[in-house]
Amino acid sequence: MTTLNATETVTLVPPGTWEVDPVRSRVGFAVRHLKVAKVRGRLHGVSGVLRCDGDGVASIEGSVEVAGIDTGDHRRDSRLCGEDFFDVARHPRIAIAAVSPPVGPADTPRVYGTMTVRGNSQPLELRLDAPAAPAEEDGDLRIRAEGVVSLRGFGLEWNSAFAAGGLVIDDRVALWFDIVLTQGAGPDGR
């Protein structure tokens, strides 16, 4: 992934194949509940591959295990995994397929693609913090990104309305990614 400024190119991710380190990577979310509180959670079982070409275009394929949801409330997590919401038995993973093109001088680096939840896909746009920061002295990289998705866009309309208006669970879910990438072997073995 590369950004361009007025005089030079800034490389976010060097060319090659990079794999997500599942131990050091985090995926989280926040959603408004009862119009005042925010429920925050994490998803475990992160995996993925990022392939960056010499022109700075990166293709990304990743997923998280839905059964690894952790909101700090075991009963709520069990309900979310049930067939009324995520239906983990039939849809065990949330998947992302995206691309990050080079950007111009004043642009914020972004990732564009699709996110698939419970068999339903919707467009995904994530804003990246740039440039990627070394996570360790061993050359691994850390990328942070954030975005917002709609529950209804995934067919998740498990909700009820307040008598005064509004939903118990807001439709908009904020996502954040803190991903550590390790250099993997490319198609040519490097």
C-alpha cells in the first residue's frame, strides 16, 4: 500500500505477501445500546493475508471467528452467536475482501471492499492510519483502521423499538482493526 504526497511516494506496506498474526492482532466493535450506553466487544480468531504489488496496490482477504465474540457478558455473547443473530452454526466466520489503492497528496489512505456476515455482503470502507508502524524490531508491521457498517445491511434486524422512538440496538456499528502483519512467502517463494 502506497500513498503519494507532493514530492515522494510513502510506502505503507512494502511489496510482498503479509500474513495476519492472530496472537497480536485485534478486531473490535462498538454499538449504541438503549440510546445511551455503548456496548464494546472484540472478535477473536483473526486470520488473513495482504498482498501488496510494486505499485502499492494491496489486496486483502481476512476473517474472524464469530464464536470468539466477547462483549464482557457471557449471556449476551451466547445470544449473539445464536440463530436469531449471527447463527454461528451455519455462518462461523465474518469475512472481508478488499483492496487498498494508492492515494493522492491530500487523501487519507482507505480500504475498499466487502464484508460478509451471515451470508450477506455489503460494501466496506475503512480509514487507515498511515504509515504502517513497525510492531517489533523483526520487521513486522502494525496497521490500524476503522469504519462503520450497518446491521440491516447484513440482514441483522434483530431489534425492537422504544415506545418513544429509536431502537434498542443502533443500526450503525463502529469497527476498529489493530492488525500485526508478518512477512509471508510470496508466490515466488520469497
